[in-house]
Amino acid sequence: KKLGGAVVRNRLRRRLRAIVSGLAGALPPGAYLVSAGPGATELSFDELRRAMSQAVRSATGNRAADLSERKDEGT
């Protein structure tokens, strides 16, 4: 409950799920565990997406997240 009540946690969970599903095609196959700290609840969706893209780049060592971000910016 470090992130807040159930409503706050579920909102963050839905936002992270939407971001990860947008990156899914660019991620190598495997299982991923995503965690967020208390500050994540204060981020806008775009800020959270940028942070997630950066984390994916660091974890996978590729630029797949950048490609997904550019695609989203055009729509």
C-alpha cells in the first residue's frame, strides 16, 4: 500500500498495462515484472510512458521503446 489506496494502485496498474501492451511487439519474448515506486502515481501518462520506455531500453539494451514512442507521438 505504499502507492496509496486500491483506486490509486489499480489506476497505476491499468496505465502500466496499457504502456507495456504498446511496447509488447518490440520486447523480446519472456516474462517481465514491472514495479513502480510512490512517485509513479504523480506522473502524467506521457511521463510514465517515457519512464517505462527508458526502463525497457535499459533492460533490453535496444532502442525498441524509442520506435514505439515515435509511433504513438504521430497519432
